[in-house]
Amino acid sequence: MHAITNSGWVEVVTGSMFSGKTEELLRRVRRAEIAGQSVAAFTPALDDRYGTSTIGSHTGRRIEARVVDPDEPGPAIHDELNGEDVIAVDEANFFSEALVDVSEELAADGRRVIVSGIDQTYRGEPFHPIPELMAVAEYVDKYQAICSVCGEPASRNQRLIEGEPAHYDDPTVMVGAEESYEARCRHCHVVRRD
């Protein structure tokens, strides 16, 4: 809570896959715990790569999290809270626009809200609700990975299907990691439209 205004705030950690977003969220959560602040962590029911009730990074770090409905996160998040100071939400890109309102409500209630998620689809288009969260957040950090093709800073997600770039018309959401995605720079990013 900000000491002068007695208000909470929203932090967004975003960027491409493999850029360290979840690792940063976990770092912030750990620092909050060291400071004696209570934390509640949430993850969407859709993402089960690191277990169904954990937030995990590609490097293997994990924390326990409550699984909530990505379409209607508000009721579950509010029901699960028990006075926690810090609310952490991972994979925000899998949530509906309702996450924006929930984050605003929690911040207005004096809580620190840390949200992590990718800001672009594999097509290089905005991945909602991250752009809306970035607009209302007090703090935004955008991370970059390293392009798997040329080694430049990467800000895009390259989806691969059988080793080839995905087609534009493929589904937006496909949960995966190294087997399905690479980080790419603008120049090396490809979206097939044929």
C-alpha cells in the first residue's frame, strides 16, 4: 500500500514467451513474503503445464496458487481472499476482460496486484486483456527474450506446428512451451497466410 495515499496499485509484467515474466512475478512475490506481506496467487484453470495449483517458471521455480475460472475470475478471487496484501496473477492473457475490473477493485481496496502475461498472440497482435491492464496499471515492465533464429532481442512468440510456423487461422490459444513456441524478433517472426 502506498503510505501517503493508502491506496493499492497494479503492476504488469509482460513480454514474449521465455522472457522471464513468470520468474519476475515469482521474484516479486518472494520479496513481498520476505517483507512480511501476505500473498495470494492465482492461475487460470487452462494452464496446467506446471501442475494444476502452481505458478511455475521455465527454470523450475514454483509457488502454490489457487486455480480460477479464466472467464469469470472475480467471484473466485474475491472468495479466496483472506486479507492478503499482495495478489499475484500469472498467465493473465488466458483470462477474460473481467480480470481488468478485478485488478482495479483489488487495487482500490489497498492491495498490490502483480499481473504477468504475454502481450501479443503468436500472430503479433495484442493479446487481451494485457493491453487493457497495461493501460490502467501504475507500473509496467516489458521483458524481451533472445530470438531463437538470430540472437537479437525478441518481443514476439513464434508458434510452431511440426517445426513450421503456424498459420494465421490457427486457434489463438494453445498451451505449450519449447515444443510449440520460440521467441523471435520482429524480423524473424513468421505468420503463414497461404
